[in-house]
Amino acid sequence: MNRALALVAAVGVFGVTADAFSQSGAGFPEFPDRTLKLGRTVWLGTCRECHSNTLADAPQVKDKAQWAKRAAKGKPALYASALKGLTTANTEMPPRGGNAKLSDDEVKAAVEYMLAIAK
């Protein structure tokens, strides 16, 4: 079982919520832009567990080098990966980060937020 799936299993088995990992978004910047505000909210609720710790093989949000490579592919490619999911030899990201309730705009806002942090 890869580490991303192990994290998802732990969340499901132990009833761990995002609040259990951190009571706030401290350490993650806030931006005045409306899209980035939405992105931060989505990111804190859905994306943070994999993109801010090493339990998953997801690119860490504050790792500028990892995100520079991804940003070079262009936003449409990043949006597609986030919306449809991505499976590689190193990682397995479920569609919409595993939160099927997210709209396309919410997923894209979370991508924008991660890119803003990684600049």
C-alpha cells in the first residue's frame, strides 16, 4: 500500500479529521485575492493532509522546486491532474483530492493557492 493510500486509510479507520492534524491554517499564507481565499479554504479542508506532510508522496506545497516543474507544464495540465486524478510510479492522487463534492472552480482555486505559495 503506498503512503497516500495509507494516510487515507488512517483517516477512514481512525476517524481523523483535518482538525486533528492542525487546529488552524497557521503557517500557510492568506492572500487578499478572492480566488486564493477560496483556494486556501479548499486546500485546508481537502489538500493539506497530503501536500503538507511526508506521509504521502504528493509534492509538498512549500517545495518551490517541485512546484516549479509542475508549473512549467501549464495551468491546464495542473487543473486536469487535480480534477481527474493522477497515478504515477511515485504517487496516486484521487480525482478532486478525494473530495467528490468539490466543484471544478473550487479544485482550480486550490491549485491556484498551491502555486501562489510555491512562488
